[in-house]
Amino acid sequence: MGSVGKVGELIVDGAYYLFDAEQVDRVQEHYWYAGRGGRLCTHVGVRRGTIYLSRHLTNAVPGQRVSHINGDVTDLRLQNLSVRTLDTPAPLP
């Protein structure tokens, strides 16, 4: 098991979302709401549309998918997020 760093917490619609404390500035850049499947998302500009916090924190680009390694969408710590191309299988928990 990896080391546990400082963790930040965000409460949205009564659910607790965890993220790395050093990411607090990135989290506070936008207003986040719980979207489909409980994933946190926001709207940025007219052309960019909806973005998910997991993609924002990992700087995922089009053609990449972000998976929650432990399957828990409320765990947004970087150690739990896996960025991969669409043709690469998701990691097993």
C-alpha cells in the first residue's frame, strides 16, 4: 500500500470527495456538482462544455480516459486515478 499524504475534502450533495491537499487550488478554480454516476463535473466556457474533476486534476487530453483504480468515484487522489488511452484496458482494482 502506498503512503498516504495530506487529503483535502469536498462535500457535494452530502457526499464526501477526497483529493490530494496539494490540488486544493485546482479544485477551487471551479464550482463542482455531482453529475451522472456521482462524478464531479463543471461547465467551462461555451465550446469546452462539461469537464470532470478527475480529468481536470490529471490534465487528461482528448483521446485519454481517466479511471478510478479502486472503483470509487469519490476518491480523487492522484494515486487512485489512472490515465490511459482509449485502446488500453483499465487497471484492475
